[in-house]
Amino acid sequence: MSNLLETIRKSLDEGRFLDTRHAFQRQTERNITRPEIQYVLRTGFHEKNKDQYDEPFKAWNYAIRGKTVDKRGLRIIVSFDVNNMLIITAIVLEPKGDGDGEKSSKSVH
């Protein structure tokens, strides 16, 4: 998708985004807040090598990676339907203030 980050930010600005049940469960388990998700989606970068095509849904899942205000590294997976951006899951890559590596074992979907 061209202009992915622009499309994500427009979806956020217009309030056209939804958490999937899976995303809500993972956010609760991993203590990730909606403001943290939105912050990473606004300030993060597209991690193209983590994008995947979801054959059952006939849709691409896009990976956005960034840090929260308190420097916790997250990867947010989003997709799009006809009307909305769907937040598929949120993964903690780094606890607060840690380095750049993927340090969390909580990245199981």
C-alpha cells in the first residue's frame, strides 16, 4: 500500500479505527493502552519485512514499529476493511526504556 503511514494517520484523525477482539485481548494481557497504540501509529515507522498477507481474510496486515512516550518498544499490526483501519494486535518488543532488540517473550499471537 502506498502512503501507508498517511492512511493510518488519516484513519486515526477521522476516528475510523477499531480493535479486533484479538487486539483487545492482547492489549489487556500486555498492559498496552489505546493512547500508546495511537501514539506509536502516529510516530512509528513501517516495518515492511513484517507485513503479511492474510489469505482467509484476503487482506494485508501491516506492521508499524515505534516507541511509546515512556520508551517502550511496540509493534502494532493493522489492516483495513472497506470503512475502517483494524488494529489486529499489539506486541511489546522492549520493556520501558530498554534497548533496540526484541526482548519480550510476549510476542506470541
